[in-house]
Amino acid sequence: MGVQVDPVQAKAMADRIKQAKETEKRIAEKMKKIKHKLMVLSGKGGVGKTTVAVNLAATLALRGFKVGLLDADIHGPNVPKMLGVQNAKLEVNDKKLIVPVEPIPNLKVISIQMALPQDDLPVVWRGPLKHKAIQQLLDEVDWGELDYLIIDMPPGTGDESLSVSQLIPDMDGVLIVLTPQEVAVLDATKAINFARQMNKKVVGIIENMAGEIFGTGGGKKAAEKYNVPFLGSIPMDANIVKCGDSGTPFVLEYKDSEAAKAFNEVVDNLQKVLGEN
């Protein structure tokens, strides 16, 4: 005797599948208007991944490129704080699409933080809800035409990273952020292997917080070991923390510092890898 299928449940499932396919199709059409799409990953927390993502996006924007920065860290969305737009709330335009916030010229930013009723409210969601939220941030935001979309991911290789990888199959690839010490390099290799399992190119490794405290050279060693590009090393600078807390991009406030020059060198190398120069 065959399994009896409830026709109401069957129709509901078919409708959900159809709706998901339509959403994915809309996202694909939006992503065609964006030239380069990059995930910023780290194998562990505390390596300054969001700081790097924010300042890379700001560096590109300062060069005149049209940049989008998507904060896909559902549980710890810190991008708005680092760009001084933590009090911004989401608005909808006449196309019924969410309008990104523009903290500096050429930079569009969106974060789940902007949809929360208060800053200190935790997001207590399981995987399916997080996937739906990321779908909405890609599908229902008026990104328009961009040169770059930088997607700041949470630490590790969990639900959010899987969702973005699946929803943007044609992304350029993944940027891995690590600090120089051995334990951070070990965790970063997990992010590299995750990218490869998802058939995403590792566009490059960025070493952050290099200097006396954590040493230097771990990023280059990891890049050589896994045969991926080494984009550069960002030296430790107390003003990076200061700017993150005050909501001003470091590369805008301290343009002539060694760390700002390092961010520019990373962008130069990134563009070479992407075939832009």
C-alpha cells in the first residue's frame, strides 16, 4: 500500500518550492547588475574581519567605485556601528524595495541591525530564519548597479555562509581574514576548505593585526601552503579600533598612515586578482 499524501500539504509544499525558485531568480537578476561579489570570511572570531570588510569597502568607494556592503552577520551585526549609522532605520522606496544607507559617497550599506527595534535586542533564530533574512537582504534591497558587493560574514562556516554561497552561485569568491599566529592560521584553513567544498574561489588571504603582539608572516605562509593569493598584511594600529568605535572609516580619517597604505595595497592586489588592472 502506497504512502497517502495530504493534497493540502502537497500543494503548500509545491507553492513554497515555486516561491523559493522565483526568489532565487529575482536575486540572480539583481546580481547581474553587480560586477564583483565577494564574501569576507574568517575561521574564528576576533581577527578583525568586519573591520577589514568595512575598510576595504570604504577604500574602494574612495577610489570612485560603486560599492555595496552587506552585513550578513545575523547575530553580531557590527557594520552599522563601525560606519556611524547604527541608528539608521530601513526605508522603502516607490519600487517597494528597501533603500540602503549611504554613510559615505559611493557606499551603500544594509544590515539586519537596521530592522531591529532596539540596538541591544538579540537575534535568536535557527537556520531557516537566517536563510530567509539573507534572502530578503539580497532580494528586497535596491542595490542598483554596483562595481563591488562586499558581504561581511559571521565567524566560522555556518548557516549564513552556506546561504550566501547558494544564493549567489556566480560570486567571484571568498576573501579570508586571519591574524598571524598559528592558531588563527589553523582556523583560517577551515574557511579555505569550506570555500573549496562550496566550489568558490579563494580570491585571497588578508593578514590583519600584524606586528609585535601577534607577529607577522602567518598569512603569507597559509597562502603559500594552500596556493592562494596573498593580498597583504594590515599592521596593528590603535586608531583602527578608535575609528571603529566612533563610526568613521579608518582609511578616511588616517589616509597617510601605514595601515591605510596597507589597505590600499590590499585593494591593488585584489583588483589584479580580479583582472581589473
